[in-house]
Amino acid sequence: MATHFTKRSFIRSLLILVGASGSGSLLGQSTKPRFNVLVMTEAGGIHAPFVAAAKTWLSNQAAENNFAIHYIENAEPINDRFLDQYQLFIQLNYPPYMWSDTAKAAFQKYITEGKGGWIGFHHATLLGEFDGYSIWPWFSDFMGGIRYKNYIADFAKATVRVEAKNHPCMKGLPASFEVQKEEWYTYDKSPRPNVNVLASVDESTYSPDSAIKMGDHPVVWSNERMKARNIYIFMGHHPDLLTNKAFTTIFRNAILWGAGKSE
């Protein structure tokens, strides 16, 4: 009798584990998620290594913080009903073009009405005329009224200075931190008058030095005119960023803050 009970218990436990693995594939666990995250990523291209590293890192964060992730590689699925499922939208390097009118309208409503939070990385400020697409005026305003101008094609190491140390997304950060390899986009003007700048890059620390500079050069900011909790993080080209403690601290803070779950 004891042997039969042990076998039955073992089989039941095994079935529970298998079921949890299947039903919780987005989470890595079977418990009900605290919140749902939509992540729109670029497929292939030069940012593929960063996206792959970010996905691995996000999977670990989802398991630790009990949230579910759904990935898409273009804006086609986006409409009002689709976005209603998610408490946080992460634009992981996907640019602000190649969106349908339906997707644009739904995203704008999501942000302006505060239906969820938003984190944008790197390519999200590639604002201008690219690949036959015209600039998205509303998104440019969302990002502080900027237009992409130039970038450091051969990369540079630089020091980022934290400006808003009391912002929830900056919690636990030192006063400054180094980014080893980044392109450092420049824009036609600083977004500072229209956004809350959380951090900026010190262009005097570029190594190697570059003539491609802005002067006032914000790299992390939030547009507080929008109801949605939102943060743009310029860094996001090289996969080594996911081993940079300061970068992952901002990312982790932003997820919980954007989803309304920060302490």
C-alpha cells in the first residue's frame, strides 16, 4: 500500500510540474501573474544580439517578479482591444515607423489615457524619414519634440550622470556610471524643455573623443504630460549592457514603476 501511494504521489507531482511548465511558459511558473507585459522587438539586424540578451534577462525578471511576457516583432497586432491586455508596453528597439494607422491610434490612446506604462529603448527615438516612412509627429512630441540628427557610428565609452536621483526609476543608482560601448544619438535639439530628464551623458568623457555632440545631451527621460508612466532609455545597442548593473537597475525599476508595482 505504501509503495502504491508513493508511486501515485510521484506521478501526480510529475504531472503538476509538466502542467506548470506548459501553462506558465511566459512566466516560467504556474502562478497567476501580477501583471502582463507586451514587448515589441526588432527581428534580426544589428540589434539582434542586444534583443536576444534582453529576452534572456527579461525571462529571469519575469520569474523573479511574477509577470507574464508576450513578444511581437511588428506593430500589426496592435489595436485598442489588444493593448487592453497589458499593463506595460516595452518598445525594445523597434523604431517609431512601420506602424499602421490603427496601431498608431491605439498606442497614442494607450499613452495619453494612461491605460498602461511604457518603456522605450534606443531605436525608439529614430525619428525622421527612414525606409520610405515619414516622421510620426505625435511620437516626436511624445519624445520631447525631437528629430534624430546623427550618431557615433564607431561607438564611444562615456559617463552617464544621474540628474533625478529621487525618481523611482533611478532608485539604487550611483551619481554616475559608465557605458562601455554606445552610439550616442544626437537630435536636432535637446528634449529637456518638454520632458523630465532623469540622466544625461557627459560628452567630455567620450572615449575615443568625437565631434558628434549636442552640448546638453539627455539620455534617459520621462514625458510627464502624458497620463501613462513612461520612460525612454537611450542605451540599447550592445548586449553587454545586460551585464551593466546600472543599466539593469534602471530597466528593473522601470518595469515595476511602469506597471504600477514599485514600492
